[in-house]
Amino acid sequence: MKEQLEENFDIGRDVRREQRIRAMRRRKEQQDMVRRWLKIVIPAAGIFIVAIIFIAKAVGKPASPEGEKQQRTEMDGTETGTLGMANIGNGETGGTGIDSMAAGSGEAGGTGIDSTAAGNGEVGGAEIDTPGVGNADKGSMDADGTTTGNAGETEGGNEAFRETGSTRRLGGNIVSNYAILIDLDKGSIVAEKNGKVRMNPASMTKVLTLLVAVEHIDNLEQPVTITQEMTDYSFANGCSSAGFERDETVTVQDLLYGTILPSGAEAAVGLAVHVAGSQEAFVDMMNEKLEELGLSESAHFTNCVGVYDNDHYCTPYDMAVIMGAALENDLCRQVLSAKTYTTSETEEHPEGMILSNWFLRRIEDKDVGDNVKSGKTGYVKESGSCAASYGESKDGKRYICVTADAQNQWRCIDDHAEIYRQVM
């Protein structure tokens, strides 16, 4: 009788789980349908409004020569005209978005980020000093991805990294539609391509997840049980997984490495729930951190994983600032620089699991691979492949590179290697 009751309980639990998953999928399908509808309606509405404006101007055309002269002036945008092109100012149109990857190596390398040991993920070396991180003031963005009015530009001493007279525009063999290279020592933008245009950061989001979690954790060995909520979120949204199983008890440290190296969604949600009680509360903390870094005008996150959402966005510049802030934290730097990590032994995994940073292990085959010390990748189909990485030249100069919207992971790696090659 007891065995029958237990069997019935298990069956009921599985049925409820399937019902929750189906409900989550239905919600996601509804969200996708709304997004597709908006992509059609918003551009059409814009065209309709522009047509109405021109018709109204044609109907109200002034009869006097003075009036004709004034109207021509307004349409040319050379003196007044709110529609004049002279007043639009630095408008840029973004591409599509993001992918997945991380950069880093487990090798010692001069100043800044130092080393990471395969197997335990430990890293030593000097602390990274990121000049002026925070208070980046960004421009507005239209629904079609076009920024207007000094898009993403910062003013005065508030920006973390500044453009200079020598800042270059990336192009040519850099395929990613978004890219930025930061000189950490000078606090300057070396080169960029749509560097201050909004995009979806995909799993690069987890760099901020890591940073916020580490700032609120005081015991790396504290046990955390993987719940159905954590695994269901990963499954329902088609996310990558670290491999932790439901009801498995792991350590907080396991979750940190599981979030970054294999980009595990269940690990990221596990950190969020452990730190804040729920993912929603943790996301509030993430957005508070964005405000602290001066990025709240151009960046906003809706989840801790990087699942695509219209309201989940930042710019390559923003991600560089986030990456710089994470590298200043010893534990974050250690995690972001680990090529491999072995999780603690559990009943489900008696020998632990070996987690690996795919990007770091692939970019080391490039001629600049030894110089790339840390990183995190991302991918969503709406945005393509992306990565945020940290590199050091042989003479100790320190750089952060962020790219997004490559066709695949290999192209993303090639773009990072090519960008670093230009300064190393």
C-alpha cells in the first residue's frame, strides 16, 4: 500500500510538472506572437505617420514667397525644422543582437588578471583597476533599433570610457554587427562598431548575475538544493544547462562556476533564488547595480539568464563597463578566468562534473590566444553569437573586447582574435 501511494504521488508530481511546463511554453509562444506582431505594426505605423505629416504640409503650403522660403528652410533642416536632418544628430541603426562565448585562460599574465588553474578554477594576480566605471549617460532608442540624439554618448567626466580623436571605426573583416574595444589603462575606446547601440546581451547577462551574487555571498561552501523551478525554467526556455539535477545539493561555489563556464541557466536561477529568494527580486538587484554603474538609461534586464525579451537590453559599451566592474572583484575574476572547474561530489555525481569554458579553450588556438585571460559568451536566435572578454598584451596593456551578432560561435572567436590582433 505504501509503495502504491508513493507511486501515485510520483505520477501526480510528474503530471503537475508537465502542466507547468506546458503553461510556460504557452506563455512564451504568446510573447513571441506579440513580438512578431509589433515588428510588423510599428514600422507600418511609422510610415503612415510620416505620410500624414507630408500630406498635411502639402495641404498647408503657404502662398506668399516668404512662406515658401520659410517652408524650404524647415524641410532642409538648416535653420529650424524639427524634421530637419541637421537636428537628428548621430543616429545609428542597430543590427540584430547576440550569441555565446567567453574568453579567458588559465595562465599567468603580467599585471591585471593573472592565472586560472584547470580543475579548481583558482586565479591569482593583481587586482584590475577600471578607471571611472559608472554614470554612463545614454541616448534614446526608437522601436526599430535606431538611436537618436547623441545615441549612447556620455558627457563630461561621467562616462567610464571615452572616445578620443584616435578612436577607430571597426569594419572590414569584423563580421559581428556590434563591437567595442576598451583600453582599461587609458580609460578610452580604442575602436567600435555600433558600440553604443542597444542589443540583447543573451548569456553575457550572466556576468552581471555573477557580480551581484558574489557581492551578496559570504559562504562559498553553503549547500543549495536544485529545485524543480530552476530546472523547469531552463528547460522551458531552451537554455543551456550546467548539468545539475533536480533535488541535487551543490555548493554556492558550484553554482558560480556553473553559471559562467557552461552558461548553466539552472545554476544562474539557483544563485538568484539563494541570494534574493526569487529570480524577480534578484533582477531588481541587478537593475540597481546597473544604476550604480551609471548604465540605467541604456541598460535594463528582465531575467538573470539572458533569455530574450524586448525589455532586456544593453549596449556593447554597457557590457564592457559591467565586465570591467566584475574583473575588479577577485572572485568574479577567478570564475571568469577559469578554463575548467570540477564540481563537488554529490549523490547524483559521485565524482563531480568537469565544467569547461568552451570559448577560452577554443581561442587559445589563435595566435593571440595566450593573451586572452577571461570572458563570457552568449547566444539567442534573435541576436546571434556574442562574447565579452579580457586580454593583456605582452607589455601588460589591458583591454576589454565585446562583440555581438556574429553568425556563429567560430565567427565570434575570429572577431575577438582579429580585434585583439590589432593592438597586441
